[in-house]
Amino acid sequence: MNSRFEYVPHRLLRRPVRDVASGMEGELMAVINQNVSDSAREHWVELAYIRGSSGREFTTSVSNIEPAN
């Protein structure tokens, strides 16, 4: 991959979710497979971008999100 990121489809996009690591809730805005390498060796992670009630977005691992009630 030449790009440093790519969008990934997810069943919870545009739905309320909770980050189980922090307990914060918001709307899942995007899931991105992102190259977070800081050296010659590539390291890719799937990050969830969540917009909280304040309007600010935060990220977490996709494995940390669950539907919010």
C-alpha cells in the first residue's frame, strides 16, 4: 500500500458506540486502517474515530468499540 491510511467499512458507522477502554460514548464517524510506522518497518492498525457529545473526535482501537444503549 502506498497510502498511509484507507477507509474500512463497519456495521456501526454513524451509530452510537462506547469505547470500552475509556467508557466514553459518541457516534462512530469512520474506521481507518492507518500506517502508524515510525521506522522503515510498516505497522498498520485499525482505528475507530468517534465524535463525542462535545463535538470533538477521539480515536480508539476498533476492538474497543461496542454499540451504546
